[in-house]
Amino acid sequence: MPSMIRRTFIGRMLFVWSLIIVAFFVDPSPAMAEYGDVVINNYSDAAGMRPVVFPHWFHRIRFRCKVCHADLGFKFKAGGNDINMYKIIEGKFCGACHNGKVAWSVKNCILCHSGKPGTPIQIHESTQQELAVPTGFLTK
């Protein structure tokens, strides 16, 4: 009897873990822009692709600003870069790392092209904050 209980428990645990794994890896909903993300839609809509949602802060915690903005030539303005798939495949812009060696390759289109169709080029929310000077702070 104990071995039957053990097999039932193991079977139920395997079932639960398989559901967790499926839920983790299979998400039918498209990615949405979060705080600090950059939506890149220079050519995507016209090409029949979803816009790119670039997770800026995800990259920023791994690399210093100069890696992308100096070494790779990204301008500090949403929509200010003429990024297209030909340049990425040639190893420019995102393609410097997304080459299948450093990070996934361009063959995994939906990992980047995950935005809602028609989303305009933008920096989503928090990276456009304006700092207010506290009242009375600079007065004598």
C-alpha cells in the first residue's frame, strides 16, 4: 500500500510540475511595454511584423551605458536610430550581441518583435521623468 501512495504522489507531482513548465514557457499573450522599455517601430508595421519592445533596464543592469550608446552607436533618442534587420544581421546595433553566440540570434523573431501592432515609437513612462526642484531649496 505505501508504494501505491508513493506512485500516486509522484504522479501528481509530475503532473503539477508539467503544468508549471508549460505555463512558464508557453505564453500566448504578446509582451507589453513596461517602465523604461523602448518601443521600436521604424519599419515593423510596414513589414507586417510586430514592433520591437526593447527592455532597456534589463540590458542596463548587465551593461554600462557606453557599451550601446558609445561602442555600438545608439543615439539617446527614441526613433533616432535607423535600425533595420539588414544592419542587425550584419552585426550592427542589436546584432553585435544577438548573433547566436552572445545572445539569441535573429532567427527568434518573436522574442523581440513582441509589441502590439501599431504601437508608436516611444520610451515607455519612467525614463522620461522630470525632476522638480523642491520649493525653498535654492532660496536664501
